[in-house]
Amino acid sequence: MSPNFLLLQAFTGFALGAIYVLLAVGLALVFGLLTVINFAHGAMFAVGAYIGIFVFGLTGNFWISLVIVPLAVGGIGLVVERVLVRPLYGRGIDYPLLLTFGLSYVLLDLIRILWGKQGLPFDAPDALSGAVDIGIGYFPLYRLFLIALTAALLVGLWLFIDKTSYGLVIRAGARDPEIVRVLGIDIARVWLMVFGIGTGLAGLAGMLAAPLQGVFPEMGTPALMVAFVITVIGGMGSLVGAVVAGLLVGLAESFTAIFAPQFSQLSMYVIMVLVLLLRPQGLFGRAGLLG
Amino acid sequence: MKTQRTKIGSNRLAGPSRRKILGAAAAGAAAMAASPFWFNIARAAAETIKIGFPVPLTGPYGAEAKQQAACAQIAVDEFNAAGGFNGRMAELLVRDSKLNAGEAATRTLELIEKDKVDCVVGSLSAAVQLAVNNVTKTRKVLYVSISQSDQITAMPDYSRYTFHEALNPHMTAGAVARYVLPKFGKKVVFLTPDYAFGHELVNGYQAVGKELGLQMLDNVLAPIGATDFSTFFPRIQSLHPEVLIVNNFGRDQLNTLKQVASFGLNKQMHIAVSVLLYGQRLAGGPEIFEGVVGGSNYYWRLEDKVSSAKHFNAAYRKRNNGAEPSDYGAYGYAGTYAVLSGIKKAGGTDTEKLIAALEENRYDPYKGTEYFRKCDHQAVQSVLILEAKPKAKMSNQYDVFDIVEIDPADEKNLRSCAEEGHV
């Protein structure tokens, strides 16, 4: 086994991990700040891909779609939070879980009705197609773009939550909503925003994944699984955890593929089992968030 | 897509009321002598020939399944337009198997028990067709499978009620190997979905490859349902094969080729696909398929050589705004055609007579003469080798392949009856 081969294998896993991070980050955000387990995350992922195709069909421009999709899916998220999720706050963690679970089936069938059961192709823009030499071998430009975009999104998200006063309110609201309310801040609006951002990120991830795997109604199901596993490994609600766990799962999958390719997708579940046994709150999770 | 029914189905609505009247008449002593005779004629005219058609309309093979159903309907329409059989019209009952063995078995059972179908045609997936076959053989209902499988024609899955219209992995792999290995090289890596269809293809390559000097560098088994194949590529590249043979089907095939092209693998080795799909090529565009070689049961340009292909294409074009039929669509047409022509030959839908007729039948639905081999009911037919055209050489959007070779219909390309466990 040449070092170049191992490096390329590692980089492939890293790139896959970056895509996984993108899948999981919206879910982790909504859970960490709202304690809502959003089972419709995968469906929003699919909705994002389909809206991407729709906008692309109208405009013929990938970049316009890239801007509109997170806004549109985020908008759907706002409506869902305001109308469906909000009445369930304070009723226990399983109420929003069951609601979003049902919602995911509604969205799936809506997609089938609107766009058919068949699935549609979706290509990366010409500017991002093709492979470039990265020193250890050729690598698709589009995947490099995804790594860069994911990194930029994470930095933006971190700056927003950790460095702005709005972010301060969000963090305070996650810790003690009562006090924040007493201080005269409309906490309901903050939660609305966070849910919108979380679903917007799911939609964006769906559209970005579309050129890799095509677009089909059930595409959200495996995406939701991956997002959940990563959130559990990283620690429920931890953004840093989601990033570390996403990359870890990508690398594990890549290296399993060398020795036992048929079990490559199993590797993430093995990691999840180990983490749950040895550190049930996840690698970076706060204990007792679910209590 | 909802279930498709021909207008003939409305005939059945008349059934109960007519039967009621007959029942009342039979009760009258004066009508005693005449009624049984009259009853039979009335029943025969009303009785449609029902063909159950379970296919996975939902899921990754949905595009191919939809084509199967659409083309099977053409065969039914043509049969009815020609007057049916003794006034009996045919009806196609399409059901969604969702690519799930349990779902397929349940739908098939319903077709038999509730809808009282005369026979079952359909299925798409090496695994799911076995579930359908299990139901039909225990119910002693004739089943024509239109999806690739080696297992279904071999013991213990085979039964005398089982017919296999599709190519099987052994003959497909054989045809591809005979073309690819001498031309592109013998050092091969396989990328194979980890289930029956994939395993059967690789078995086929290994069986035929012995004589051709096949060197299998690796067989990379991808998990079913995988959407990202990138993690397998560094290993494939490091082995430096002359040919990468992709055994994935349906949407997975397109995803694989898309990712193969984006990683530049197609610049480093020849790419062959065991079952090269017309529908996926249309969906994927010429760039990622360019130069890819593969096996197929059908490509519409066969009409340049075969007159039944011309007829089938014309019938499809008329219903689909000039579009050309697909390979799996052709299976749907051929399987249904085989049964309907068999019914004419058998003089009815009696299953035993139909089996005898199909075993004797020489039929030419779309690609030249085929027949079911007696021992295993496999349709003996040609395999086409296709090469995807570059965009510059396409004369229209449907002109996507060249037929570069035709492996002729010959029993020597099948596994022997003894190998399959038939005595």
C-alpha cells in the first residue's frame, strides 16, 4: 500500500465527512438550542433538493438556486415552527419528535405528488465539474467546493452564535428561557429563528448533495440516519461534536472500504454503539440535556 | 402511477346483475333445460384474460419499472385491437411492489386471490422476483419473470409454472466478457452491489472468464443502498486494472458512473457496465457515459436489422410523442406478448395447456425469434453489446448507443440443465 494511496483514501473520507457534517449541523443546532428532535430534517433535505431543481429549471443558474433554497426551506421551517411545533413546547421531548416524524411522511408524499416517484438527475455547474490534481491524485472539484463551503458555513455559524449579541440571546435562551423572558426578550422569536436556520441548513445540504447522488423522494431517509448517528456520536446539541463526529464517520467509512467494502456503511453504527457504551452523552455533549 | 386498467374492465360490472337474473331464471322450472348452456356463453364473453403485473414503481428502479408497465400495456392493447382470443379481451393489473419482497408477495397473493388473475408477469430485482415466484408456484399460477436472475431458473426455485423472459446474469456476463476481455484487457476490478444480482453476475464472469484468461484483481462489494461510491475509488485506482466492470443497476448505476467520471477514473481505465441501461443514459447525459461499453437485451436501433423491433418501436413512439422504448420496457412487452401469444396457441387460459404451449412456442416479440428452453424455461435470445456515443456523434437525443456486437441466441451460452440441478 503506497503512502499516496492511503493519503488519497484519507482525503476521500475527509471530503465525505464534510458532506456528513453539512447534513448533521442543522439537526444538532435545533436540538442543542430548542431540545427539539427534528425528525423532519431528512424530509427538509429532500425538499431542498427539489426546490433546487425547480429554481434551477426556472433560472438555469446554480448559484441563484444555492441562495434561494436555504431561504425557501428556512421559510417552510418558520411556518412549521410557528404553526405546528410551538404549541408543543413544554409538553415533553417526544411530542415534537412524533409531530416531525409524521410531518416527514407528509412531505415525502407531497414530493411524490408534485415531482413524481422516479427521481431526477441534477448536475454540478460546469465551473465545478471535472477533477483537479491535488498532489496525491485527482479529486473532483465539486467535492473540494463542498469542503470549502462547509468550512465557511461553520465559521459563519460560530461567529453568529458566539460573537454576536443575537447569538448571546440564543445561548442564554437555551440555558434558561425563564430568565431571558424575565429580562424582556421575546424568546419565542429566537426559537422561531433557530428552527428556521436549522431547516434552511437541511435544505441547503439537500441541494448540495444532489449533484453527487441525484434527486429522489426517499433521499432524505438515509440522510436523516447519517445526521442522527453523527449527532449522537458528537453529543446531542454540540456543534463542535457534529463537526468532529462527521469527519470521524467519513474517515472510518473510507478506511473500512479498503478492507471490507461491504461493511463500510456499517462502520458508523459501530462507532455509535461504542460511544453510547463508553460515553453516553456523546463526545462533546452535555450530560442530561434529554432529562 | 395508479393501477392501469383497460376499458374492458367495465364488462365485469355487468357480471353480477346478469348472474342474478340467471340465478332467478334457473330457479324457475320452465328454464331448467336451457339455462346451463346459456349461462356458459354469457360467462365466456364476460370473462377477461387478466394478467397481474407487480413491479417496483416506487424506489431506485422506478424509472425502469414504469417502462415495463407502459410497454406491457402496449402488448395488451395490440392483443385486444386484434380481437382478443375468441372474443375474450385482456386486461393488465399493475401493482407497486416497492422493491420489497414482502410487499411483492402480498400484492401477488392479492392478484391471485382477489383479482383472480390468469397469470402473473413482472418484477424487477433478482431478489424480489423469487418472492413472487414463491407465491405463484405454491398457487400453481403461471409466472413470467422479466428481470434478470440465474436462481429463478435453477433448482430449487424453479417450478414448471416459472418462465423467465429476461436475460440472466450468466448470459449477460458471458457476452460482456467475450467482448471486453479480448479488446480492453484481462485485468479487471468489479464494483458489485452486495446482493443476489451482483453475485450472480460475478459468478457468470468467473465461469466464462476461465477460458478467456480473466484476472480478477478485486471484487469490491458495495453495500445495497449506498449512494456514495467515492471511498472505493482510491483502492480501485491503486490496483491499476485495465477494465472496471460496474455491476450496479438503476439509479445506482447512474450515481456510480457519475462519480467514476467526476474522479477521472474513466481516463485511467476502460469502464464496462454489465447491464447498460438506456433510461439511465438518457437521464445522465452523454459526457459521463462516453465510451462506456455494456450488455443489454435491447436497443431501439436494432430495428435496422430486425423487423419486429421496427414494429415495437413504432407502437411505442405513437404513444410517447416519438420517444424510443427502453430495454426494460421491451421486457415488459415481451413477457406479456409471450403469454398472450401462448394463450392463442393453447386455445385458452388453462394453466397446464398454457405451459405446454409456451414450451413449444417460437415467438418474435421485439428482437428476433426466442423460445423457452424446455428444462428451465429460460428464454433463449441474443445479447447486445452497446457502446455509449459521444455527444458529437449523436444524430438526435435518443441516438445514444452503437450496437457493437450481437451475441447470438444459443443454448451454449446458458448454464447447462444439469448445472442448474434439472434432471
